[in-house]
Amino acid sequence: MNNETKYTEDNIRSLDWKEHIRMRPGMYIGKLGDGSSADDGIYILLKEVLDNSIDEYVMGAGKTIEISIQGDKVIVRDYGRGIPLGKVVDVVSKMNTGGKYDSRAFKKSVGLNGVGTKAVNALSKFFRVESTRDGKSASAEFEKGNLTNQDTLDETSRRKGTKVSFVPDDTIFKNYKYRTEYVAKMLKNYVYLNPGLTIIFNGEKYFSENGLRDLLSDTINDDDRLYPIIHLLGNDIEIAITHSKTQYSEEYHSFVNGQHTTQGGTHQAAFREAVVKTIREFYGKNYEASDIRKSIVSAISIKVMEPVFESQTKTKLGSTEMGGDLPTVRTYINDFVKTKLDNFLHKNSDTAESLQRKILQAERERKDLSGIRKLARERAKKASLHNKKLRDCRIHLTDSKKDRNLESTLFITEGDSASGSITKSRDVNTQAVFSLRGKPLNSYNMSKKIVYENEEFNLLQAALNIEESLEDLRYNNIVIATDADVDGMHIRLLLITFFLQFFSELIKEGHLYILQTPLFRVRNKKETIYCYSEQERRDAINKLSGKPEITRFKGLGEISPDEFVHFIGDDIRLDPVMLDKEKSIEELLSFYMGKNTPSRQEFIIENLKVELDTVEEEL
């Protein structure tokens, strides 16, 4: 008997544009997610629509953009030129259609491939586009990419521009919600990159006069800046630089044509190289690159013709050319930094002296740590070879490229039973597990030396590959997975303290999360409901008839791998760890891990997911 699968003309299938997008959404918007991460799909949908409005502003049309997000409905209204009325349907529903293909209409724009709004349309259960220009308007409504209504008005008093409304399809984006913090950060970046543009989001105004200078002002407090922000402007390039007094690692905010390239690329690499070269030449000293860049906090924005990104979500620039008659990206940035930064340092001796002191201090610290670092690296290599502290994922074991995969996740857990459950139920392709041994050390107010001397911290640093720069981070998502009790909360705070103390930009860039796991399982013979709060437990009891069986999970190790797979798979619930913009890192560390024991204990108890005594009584 021949079991060979037949391959005939019947196997060949052509998908129309919306079917392909809906079947392979990751090709167009990256990962899906539920909104707990800044690069989740629902934010990419907003960005794709917003990019078109930004391009209108860049072309000199429309100084204000209005955005509303109420529940699951998103509305973006600009006052640009408006889509040509006869093409309103085509530009949101026909592939390879759009003004970005005509370089006369759009130069150095963000959205170049004409796919963005089509993806939003196809992935929305409701999508409406309305264009007004020349006293007339046209609109079209869609459902999952299918046209449901079309209308044209010969006369209207509405202002010109485009209005797009959409509701993401909840069969694709499961249990999603928009987080205001992530939307606000996106909008702030847009106004930093477009001084003079006003964005109004749910009634709040976003505006910037000083571009990337304002970005750094909002990123690092005055008290933590080693010297005033250096702000350099040129044709198609803008740079802002300072150094932190307390931060250890390098921090970069890079942009291309208004797109936040969170994974860097050729422009960021060229910038890091140019800063080192220029400073060496200015001081006439061959300083180590790591000493020069240690604690740097900086931003760079460039504009290039027809940029090439390494994915549809445009998080990493692959282009080596600026376009037109300009030199390569590397040469262009190097020449600009060499001229402008060198001139600035010559004219601002106080800044030059502060910077040199910082470099010399970094050099002394590096030399003091050199022996320890060498031993620590050797220990980390041996540990990775001879024990199972890190159970890596296949994407890192088999992929020789350094590029960070958006889906890659590292769970940090404590105890053999908990790490065992996660290890058995994880997706071995993209999810890795790092097992802690006991409670981590309280690293508050300790020097970087402790990272190399403490085995847990040294191995964690090695696993993440963040010793020199966040640019080399191996996992996009770092998830703290501890029990929902006082000890678990304490371990979380100790780990957050470690990251705040030594790698704060990892939190600033939105890579650190807390894993939510259910506190209860409520079930009868027909249905099982997992509950993450006391209210969910009550609702489940009311929903299930009779007297359902109620189990309280006291620790992660009590949850079987068969059940755990639900909680770290498609239905994973993550709480992002975010910094309070009103408080400095030093203030946060002092509160969480300083000597204010009573207030910290109160915080831990108040923030537990459930009042343990009350639950025990009710059970």
C-alpha cells in the first residue's frame, strides 16, 4: 500500500490578500500578543494607521492628529490632504496600492510597502475609512477585510483629512486590551521626532519643541545627568547624548524615518562606533570602547531613501545606503559625529572634562574587575556545559544569527518543582527556563562587582548576554515566575532590584514581566475554570451548577505540566514591569530594598493577588 501523500493541482491554492494576512498575521505585524508587551500586534495596528498620518505631517499637510481609544475601538483622525476620493477603497484593500510608491508624493516616509492599512483592515472585525478633500468626502466600511458599505458625499463642511476607525478582531487577538502607558510612549516618540506636531490622545496633548533633546530629558532626570544634554542637528540626522551618573549599561533610542528601531541596526552600530572614534581622537587617547560608552544615554534619528528593514514591523534597519548621492549610512553618521561632536567638546570644556573623568573612572573599575570578570565568564561557560540551570530554547541552540526573536522568552523561576513544571510544558522552540537556587541576594547599593562574584547573578547575566549592551539581549521577554505568596513577592522584588540596579534600560525598554498564574481551579464534571483572583473564583462558582470542586494552588510546583501549558501558551497573562516616571531609580530602589522595612512589608502584603486569610476562611 502506497502511503505517499499526493501532490497535484488540487493542492495548489491561491489566497486573496485578506485571507493571506489573516492566515499569516505574523508576517505583517510580528507577534500577536494581548497588549501586555509594547510590540504586540494591537499596537502595530495603531502604528500602521498612525504612520500614514505622520507622513502627511512630514509632507507639510496637517499639524494635528487626534486619537481616541475607548475599550476596543480605535479612532485616528488627521487633517492632512485626505486620500484621493476615488481610491479610498483601493488603498485599504488592494495590495501594492498606495501613494508611497510615488516618490514625488512621499519622500523618506515611514510606511513604504503599501501593506500597513490593508493588514489593519484584514485583522479588524470592524474597519472604517473616511476621506475629506475639496469639499467632498468618501467612506468605506469593512468586516475582516470584506467591504460592507461604501458612501460618497458631494458636499461637506468637514475639514479635509482622513479618519480611520477600527476594532481588532478578538478571534485573532485573544483577551487583548490597550495599555495607555505603551500608547503614550509611542506617541511621545512621534512628537520628539516631529517637533511642531500636536497629537491629542483621549484628550491629553503631546507636543515637543526640542526633538531628541526632549526625549533624553524625559528619559533621564536632571540629577542623574553627568553633563547637560548634547543636541546635534544636521540634514537627515539628529543626535542627543549624555551619560548617567548611576547607570551601568549603554542605552540607545534609535529611529529611521520616524520608526523606532528597538533592535537597532546599521545606523545604531555606526553611531556607537562613531562616538568611540571621535572621543578617542578628541582626547588623543586610545580609550577602551566599553569605557567610553559605559553609562551612555543617547538617541539618534536618521532619514534615508527607501529604507530596508529586517522585518515588516521595522524594528531593525538593514540598509547600508542613505540613498541618492549620499555616502553609506556608516560614513554619513561617522562624518557627522566626527565634525559636530568634536566641535561641541572643543567649545564646551566643562562637558569635555566631565566626560573624561567618567571614562577614567570606568577604566579604573574595569581594571579592578578584570580578574573577577575573567573567572566569572569561565564559571558561566562551565555552568552552561555541565548543569541544567539554563534550559535554552531551540531558536538559540540552532540559529547562529544574533538577532533577537520577538517571541523568545526566558522564564526565571525558583525551586525544582516550579522550574520542572514550566520546563515540561513550555514551547521548546521559543521559551527557555532559568532556575534560581533560593532567594537572590539583595543587590541594593552594591557595585557591579557583586554581579560577577554572585553565582546566580553571574549566570543570569551570561544567560541574557547583557554584560556589555542591551543590543545583544538574547531574549525579548524576560518573565519572573514566582509563587503568589509573600516569599514569591519578595523574590520578585529582589530580581527587580537586580535589574534596576545594574540593567535599568532593560526595564525601560519593556522587556521585564511578571507571570500571572491562577490561584484557583474551579471545576465540575463538564467544565474547568482557572481563576486569577478572588472575584474570578466567585464568578466561576456562580457559573458552574451544583457544588464544584475548588482547588487553591499554593505554589507553581503544585500545577501539573498538563495544566501549566495553558498558562504559558496562547492564553499567557503577563504584567509588564514599568518604571514610575515621577520617581528616580534611586528612589525606587530605596523604597523597595532600602531600610524602610515596615513600608516595604506593607507594600508586599497589599500587592499580593489575594487576601490569603480571607480566602482560607471562605474555603
